[in-house]
Amino acid sequence: MLALFDLALFHWTRQEDLCVGMSVANRNHPDVENLIGFFVNMLPIRCRLSADMEFDDLLALVIERTREALEHQDYPFDLMIQHINPARQANRQPLVNVMYTYQNFTDIHVDVVQGGVAPEESDPVVDWTGFEISFATSKFDLTLFVLEEAGTIRLTLEYDSGLFLEPTIRAHLQTIADFAGMVAGTQDQ
């Protein structure tokens, strides 16, 4: 999906040098597995595309860049920014303005049946359902949320409404879906 997002960004902007931020959970050490808190880190994934690039080449490049970034996922993003010291603008994030987030979990709401036993039912005692989270403001120009649940993938494109109009974003999201359909179609052959 990140390769498809990069392809869509290239299609929309014609920029050949892209840097997309990717969030990682940063819980790969046993010492923090049972801690409560926010350990998410951002990894910049830089990708250089060209108009004549084949999708398989783009996919291999994105896999390689992502693997390289994941090898350094423990390095705090804010320290990276301090070290690079990019030129700052008050209305821009440093280094990345577009985010990609892949989520293969469901936030859950848990209801426990009182007494611990569901009367005359073989259903589990704990009932859970997912719930929607919506934000009032976009932290980045664009953020593609990819949520995998029940064998399907749901795409949500969060955007800065000061930069984009809703019809434009709907068209952009359709472009990503069209690219995904084209790739899936070529793999079936």
C-alpha cells in the first residue's frame, strides 16, 4: 500500500523525490511490552520515482527503503530533526508533510456480562466491537490510514482542509483504489 501511495503522490504532484512518514509502534523490546504509554515513532521513507519506472521496481525500492528505516526505528524522530536541522517554516512539519499509517488492529470496547456468565448462551463472556476515532484537525498535509480488518482493507485519507477540497481528496482516494485494482488485476493473470 505504501508503494501505491507513493505512486499516487507521484501521479498527483509529478515530484520525483518523495519523503513519506510512517509511524511504528516502537514496542520491539521486552522491557516496554507491559508499559502503558505512547511509544509511536515516525520513520521518514524516502523514495525516488520516475515516469518510466515499472511498478515492480517501485515496490522493490519501497520494500528496501522501509526495511532500512525499520532497522533504525528506535532512533527518536525529534533527535533526527535536531541532527539534520532542516530549514523551518511555522506552517510546515519538518522533513515530512505526508504520512502513511498501516493498522492491523482494532480498537476495542469491552463489555463484560455481569456475574461472569452469559445466561443460557454459549457465546463468550466478553463482547467487543471496534469504534471509530475521528480527529478535528489534520496534523499533516495528507495522512493515508490503511486499516486491515476481517480480510478487507479500508483506506481513509485525512487532509488539511486549508490545502485541499473534499472533491479533490475523494478523487485522490479513488486514484489509490484504482491503482490497487490494477496491481491486483495484474497479479491474477
